[in-house]
Amino acid sequence: MDYETAVERSPSEREQGSYPLWPSMSTAIRWPIAAAVCAMALGVALVAPTQARSAPNQDRIIATGNGTAGIEQSINVISPSQAGSSVTLGISLGQASQQATVNLDRFGVGQVSWTPLASGVWSISSTGFSSTTATTAAMPTITQLAIPTNPTRMTALPLIATIETGDLLSSRPGEQIRGKVVFTEVVRGVIGEAVVRSAPGAVAVARLDWVPQGTATFSVTAAFVPTVSQQTGTVSFAPSTSEPSVFTVGIDFKRVQLLMPQTVRIGIPTYVAVNVEENRKGTVSITVDGRAISPDKPVDGGLVEFLWTPLRKGVADVQVTFHEPGVDDARRNTTSDGVQTDIQRLDLSRVVSQEINVLAQRRPNPISVTPIVDGVAGAPWQNKGVLRYAAGSRVQLVMSTGSGTAVDLAVLGPCLLSGNSLFMPATGGGCVVRFSAPGGPINSSNSAEVLITVPVVSGTLTETEQNLQGVLKSIVAR
């Protein structure tokens, strides 16, 4: 099946011949809450702990799904014989180990949140329980290369790579990203390496000062190489490589250098830096298509950093100006929001402009989910679909995304998630299953959901299912 099609068409969609994409995060977040509330109001026990004793065994069960490093997931514990007590879990990968305490309710059911810190196969166990495993993938990353727009020969050029993560919400600047960046010129090969510097509230960057010999045109890429943990033997972040950046080294010296990627995408925070030579003091202003994107920032013979999130597709004209106190103060106006505008410039060596290509927003990462029951593959699941499975049955899920990233699962209700398998509650009921896929350089993050109903032991949920279908259609129509 095409990754960019919905996993199954509804009757109305079959008539129209359309294949809707899995939804964006903003739409999907609202659906499970509304559906779950409506379903519970209709009498379906989505979260009743009495129905959580499901599938593989009746006692001493530890279950969790596969996931992605850095993204929180749930670990479920079912042990009616230990109802009202707590269970201590040991979670390990290589030499790394963690502990988590799960408080069991009066039915012996409990849940705890856990965030895997690295990729690999984690082992989760407790005394008297059979151990289980959770396979986690490395968090995707996005690497951008900021290059000087007006480089001069025989002068150290700052090449700055930025690394951001493609998590389920958006890029998260300031994460503790560890690794190095290898800078490569298409003709000369590797020209240097730099260690990634990251801190909370700041963009993770790696800087290489490179001195080109003579005047020429260069094409440089930056490749992020994540650090392998000594404890786990694996990585937390996936490697990524920037788009090639092409620039020509000239002979005209300028005091101010603008550093930024030549190609950016709508919605992705873009690192912009201004480098001022000769230890000069002053302020730097920056505009995009004539509009200020930030108040002026002070500089003292070094680097000034900005973050700009493009909002429109096309060619953007980025311009920076270095203002030196005592030189051009009298030729500037200050607006009410603190942004200064130039009336007249004295020295064009303080002004740098560059046209930047802004590409369209990344498409949501397509998700495909195919169920397998008793070795037989069923029809791929449709986003926001209502599904029905037998009580106590096991549904194995074959999942993939358009960009090849992992699919993360979350379950609301008594269905039990173990690895990539769902076990239906033995006493019937229902649950909401959410599928999420991290973003990356090409695709943005995405999520989708289905509602599963399970016939009760003494009858069926036909009437309830019809009501749920009606609720679902009304939600989709909004």
C-alpha cells in the first residue's frame, strides 16, 4: 500500500474514490478524548480496571510497546495476587539500569510512565514475573549548515552546524544532544570536525573555523555523528546530514558576516548568526523582506545568534546591519517595540544581505498499520476507524512510516500492548489506540487513532458499536 494513503476507506470515501492522509497532530489530539468521553457515556467500559485482566496470562504480567528514545511511553503491570501493593521494575540495557515503582489498585492493575534514554532492546523485569522487552529506535535529527554569505580568502570562516530533533511535538532546541559534526567539501574531502555544544534553552551547534586557500567556489556538507553511550553501547539520536551549501570566496573584506542555511523550510526554526570582526562593539539588527524579526542584539567582537521560523514559501531577502555606537547613532530611529530602523547608512561594509530559498512545509510522516490475526493479514486500519475484535484475541501490528522512522503506540483502555501486539480484554469492552511517528528532515511528526470495541462474553456490542459509529461520524464532520 502507498504510504501516503489512508489505511482503509470508509464507505463514503469509497464512493468518492478518495484516500485521505493520516491527520496532523492538531486534529488527532482532540479525537480520542471526545470519542472516549462519548463512548463511556454510552456505557462502554474503556478504562474499567476489572476488564484489564487480558490475553496472555491472568497474573504477573509486564507489558509495554516499542518506541523511540526520548519519547515517554507506558509500562503496564497486571498482578491480581498482589492487588493493593506495589511492584518494583528493573529496566536495563547493557550496563545502564533504571528502577520504576508501580502501584497496583485493588484489582492488581497498575501503570507507570517510562522514557527510554537510548535506542536498543530494553529488558523489563520484576521478581516473580516473566521479563519482557521493549525495542526503541533512535530519535531522528535534523542538521542544518550555516555558512558565511560573504567569505574572504585567507580569513577564518566560521561554519556552524545546528542539530535539532524531530520529536512528536516539533523540533526541541536545547536538548542534550551529544556527538560531533564532520564537515566535508565536495572536492577536498573532510576539512574538519567539531564537537556538538548543547545546553537547555539553546540550539545545539558545532562550529568549525576554516581558512580557505585562494578564491574559489566551495560546496560543504555537515554530517552529525551521535555519540555511542558507554553504558548502553547504543545511541540516543540518529545521524543526519545537511543539504550541500555552496559559496564563493572573494577578496573584498567585510566586517560583518551573515551565517545561515541557503535553503530552509516553512515551520522549522532556522539558526541565523552574525559574526563581527576586529573586536568591534555595537548592536546587530536583522530583517526579512524588510521586516524586523527581532529587537537589536548587542555584540562585542563576536557572534550574535537569532532564531527565525519561516512562514511563507518563496525567496526571502535577509539583511543584517552592524551598528557601531558613536558612529551612526544619530542616524537611527527607535520604534515603540524597541526595534531600531536606519535613516541613512554610513558604511556599507556593515550591511550584509542574502536571498534565502524557503521551501514548502514538510508533509506529515505517513503511517501504515496492518493487523494480523491468527497469521492472516487483515485490511489496513483507517484513521479514526472503529474496529471490532474478539475478546481475548491477539492482534499483531505490522507498522511502517513514509520516512522509515519507528511508530510509537499508546493505549487508552484495557487492551494490553506488548511489543507490537495488542491483546483484547477477556471480558470485553474497548480501547483507543494512538499511533505516532516522529518527524525528520523531510517529514513532520504525525499521529492517528482507532477505536477498538470488543464483544462482551455474554453477548455483543452491536448496538453500542452503531452508537460509536454515529459519534465518530459527527466528530469527523466537525
